Amino acid sequence: MDNKKKPYSIDWLVIPAPEIQKARLFYSSVFNFQLEDYSDTFTLFKTGNISGAFDSSLKPSINSLSFSITVDDILEVSDKIIQYGGEIIKEKYSLGGKLGFCAQFADPNGNLLELYSTK
């Protein structure tokens, strides 16, 4: 790697949310995202080192980019996902060796995402 060039980073993420109220409730309740309403169609969020927004003008797709949310306990968070209108698509599974575990879920707007945990 050329150490003379500054590395790029991903700092901003936009999540499609046609039903933005459901997205607000889901992500703040399940994952403790910090929210700030920008308008009726756009809500800013902050979690960990990532900021972003929910945008009601975008259409969710299960065949596009996805991301993982790191959690302490996949089974505990899976229950909260269901409680707040999401769906578990693939139950907790091992990545093999000491790489950890994942589970796939859909949020209330139909975005397909993953949970990740080391235990």
C-alpha cells in the first residue's frame, strides 16, 4: 500500500425508507441510532462512527448494497427486530473458525441487512 496517499473512508450512508416513521422507530428502538428530523422525508442518524440519513424518496432493494450492524447478542437483537416490524431472513450462522457469526434481516421498509457478532 502506498502510504503517501490518504486512505478514503465511508462516513455517510443513506438508507431507503418510504415509510420513514417505521424506519425512525425501528432503528432508534432496535439499534439505538441517534436521530434528528431534517424534514418529513429525510431523517439524519448517527451510530458509532457512521452518520447518514433515512430518505423516503428512495426505494429499498434486496439486490443492492448491504451492510452489517455489529451487536453484542444476535439472538437478543433478532427478537427486537421482530418486535419492531422487521423480519429475520436467515437465522444466526457461524462464519467459521474464529470469525464470528451473522444473521440476515429485513427492516420494516424491506432493506436486506446483516447482524454481526463475535459470539
